[in-house]
Amino acid sequence: QVQLVESGGGSVQAGGSLKLSCAASGNVVSMCGMGWYRRTAGKERELVSSIDSGGTTAYIDSVKGRFTISRDNTKNTLYLQMNSLKTEDTAVYYCAACPISNEYLYWGQGTQVTVSS
């Protein structure tokens, strides 16, 4: 069973930075596509960024130029560097792995990111 454990969330002022980590069991980081989702109360979950097994990355428009997704296959860890944070980035962020038919098989438990003005 694949396990994903996020860390690195917290509270920061607008304009600040946080780096999220997602530690995965097994070799899923190197073998699968992975993504970062976020969910805010009252809103649907959204895919913030993804990276496929070949290393191609994608971002939603609202985070382009501010967030960077990366992975370290030797550490089986996925990252999300978040810079120039805005209050609207406040959400619970989830790590996900191994997309099949537009849905991810494995999910982490989430980590809270709170950005204050």
C-alpha cells in the first residue's frame, strides 16, 4: 500500500514562502505522475500543479511564476515551493500520486497552509 505524507504547511504572511514536502513509500515518486491539490472550504478541490513521470510540469494560471513543483527520486519525495503567497492560497494542500483516468490512486492526508494579510 502506497503511503503519502505531507509536511511543511503552516501560517505565513502574504508575500512569504513555504515549501511543502510529500514523502512517499516505495518508488512511486519516480514511477508515477504526481500532483498537488488544494481545497478551500466551500470550494471544489483543484489541481494546483502536476509533474508526470517524464518530468513535465503543469500549473494552474493563478500560481504560475510563484509555485514550483519538483521531486527527488532518491528521497521518494515530492515538493511544492510556494513563493509570493497570497491570502487566496490559503487551503489544505494534498499530495496525490499515480493518475489513472484523470483521477489519482493515492492521496496524502493534507497539510494546512494559511496566508494572512
